[in-house]
Amino acid sequence: MGVKLLLDKAHVEGIRYYDVYRREGGYRSVEKALKMSPADIVEEVKKSGLRGRGGAGFPAGMKWSFIAKPEGVPRHLVCNADESEPGTFKDRYLMEFLPHLLIEGLIVASFALGSNATYIYIRGEYAWIPDILEQAINEAKANGWLGKNIQGSGFDCEIYVQRGAGAYICGEETALIESLEGKRGNPRIKPPFPAVKGVWDRPTVVNNVETLAAVVPVINMGGEEYSKIGVGKSTGTKLISACGNINKPGVYEIDMTISVEEFVYSDEYCGGIPNGKRLKACIPGGSSVPILPANLLFKTAKGEQRMMNYESLSDGGFATGSMMGSGGFIVLDEDQCVVKHTLTLARFYRHESCGQCSPCREGTGWMEKILKNIETGKGKMTDIDLLWDIQRKIEGNTICPLGDAAAWPVAAAIRHFRDEFEWHVNNPELCLTQNFGLAHYADAREVVA
């Protein structure tokens, strides 16, 4: 069994409620943090090597240290609970079953950053979760962990829950801030960064739910002890949302020292692929990261075992690797059609584009139309190169990363599964009734020295 820091108490009956959570050791990190200086807390988070768990993987302690501290200007912490990446549902699990863990992490982080008003921005579709969070906030307040003069420390903090309206773009921190201010969720041009001018033009730090929950074990254990878990720059544990063609879909906490193969096939985790089918492909970090064929998933291009951590999953760059991303692990078996799934993702990104930047607004719709033609047997061979050209012109040419998120799945699908696209073009009638199948995607590759 791997180390569990976040979900170790998830199955304790009644852990959702304050009394049980406190009995199980809850709010110890707040007691410890209130006796430390804010600068020392930031230092502990830096020492821990904790990286942002929302997708970008930026060091959390470093992000905290960037916050501006102008005299007399309030600062804010915002929790990004707008978990909208297809294939990702680990934040939902934390908020639904361990709300006090998030509240505890928020109080510690608020104290470290000097935030007296902290916000949880939650996606609109999680309609039942704000009630759970509000209840946890009220319980924490009733027991002196929120409000004025927390536990006699002289520190005041209130946490507010703000519902979004179901826009994926609001997962981008500046679009989230715009929405929090009551405006349309359009990303802002950076700089200025939120650490200088965020919500209401005040210094703001935006962190993901899992990142803030992980602050609790960091403070309880100490940054150095936390950094010993995991490997290299992938310290601590990571929550993985596993779904697709696997026997045991769900949220798993891993310590980033296991191999991808063990994660897919061991009974402790995904439990293998149903009905004895073979693995064809996998999207290892949420819908926006590059898809990998089976023969690049378990082993890198150099022939080394691929591990479930930030460095190993990105080994080989986008040519032969992918990304840990938000941890949305989507498994596709031999019966799945890569063209069809790429179309599904393209449709999603076209629908979720805010329309502010021309390359993304026009390009996502264009890619969806072309992919639909290829999938329905109306494609031409030149369409494949046109798709490649369009995604290349979207990537890196937009205000926010949604353009990149739309381009990468298309690029990776063509890069690794081009012959499946060509088969659709060459077999316009056959592709309507059957799939390309596994083909050579699981065959051993020649090792690149």
C-alpha cells in the first residue's frame, strides 16, 4: 500500500462532520500554524516541494512568495474549485467527503498569505457541494476556527462560497477572478499577474482544491518530511481520477513512486481492463494533455519504465511523452476509436472557448467541423494536414491556455494515430460501422538511444 496523506481518513464514518474530523486529528495544522510566522509557513511549503495540483504543476510555495504586500491593501486567497477538465473528478471527492480538510488547508494558507476574506469558487454543475462546504464552514466557525480572533491568535478570517455558472474557462485563474467580481469570465492579459492585481485589483493567490488540502499534511509533518515522499521534484502524494475502460474507476491517492503499468493493472488501483481487452491508448492527465499509444505509455522512447510522476510522464516532451496535468487518467481499450474521441474533445473546447481570441474562437470550430467530416466518412486526405496546421496556429497564440488545451489533443492524435485518420478517409463507408481496432499501437517500439 502506498502512503496516504489526504484520503487516509476518507472512509471513517461521519468524517464529513466537525466532531468526527476533530477527533481524528483535524485542525492540528491550524493550531501549529498560528504559533508560526506567516513567512515560516511559506518557507515550509517551499521546502515541501508541493506543486500545484490543478494542472500546471507550479511550485505552491514560490507562488505564495510572489504575493505583493502594499501597505493598507487587503490580500485574498481564492480556492479554484472549478474542476471542469473532462476526466477529472478528484476535487469533487475531496469537497464531498472531506470538506473540513479543505477548510483547514484554507485557514492555514489564509494566515500565511494575510487573507482575511477567502473565497471558494465552485463550478456550477457541482450543485449539491456548496451546501456541504457551507455546513463545514459554519461548524468551523462555531468552534472558533473562523471569524474574529481565531483561537485567540488575533487573526480574523472568513470563507465565502461562490458558485460559478458552468463555464470551463473560469478554471483559468484570471477568468475565475473576473467571474468572482460579477463579470463575464474572460481571461485577463498578464501581466499584471493576480499576485499583484487580482480580485478587485488586490493581491490574490489562486490555488486548486487539492493543493490547499495538501497544505495540511505539509504543516503537520513539516516540509522536509513531506518532501521525502515521492521522487525528485514530484514530492508528496497525488490524487488520480481514473476512468474509461478499467475495472475499478475512482479516485486514487498515489505517492508517485509507482509505474504506470502497476497503476493500470494492479488490483490496488485500476484493476486492469475489462473483458480481457488490450490497452490501446491513454490520456494520463485530463483531456487537454497529449494522448499516448499503449507502446509509449508503459515505457518511454528510451525504453525506461514510465512512472506515475510529473517528470516521467513528460519524458520525451510532446513527441513521445505527455503530462501529469490534473491527474485525469482516461484509459481506452482496443475497441475505442481515437478519431471519435478526438472529435468529442474538439467539440468540448469549441463549446467552452470564451471567444475573446480569434485563433481559439475560429480554430476550435474549424477543427470540430473537419474531425466530424473525417469521423462520418466525408473527410479528405488533405484534411489531416489542415488539422495539423490549424492546431499549430492556435497553440501559443491565445491569452489563456485554453487554446493550447484544444490544440494538444488534436496534435497528439495525429502524431501517434495518423494511420487511423487515414483509414477513416480511405474507408468512408466501413468507418461508419466498425473501428480501426488495436492495429500496431501496442507493438514494442524500437528503443531510441
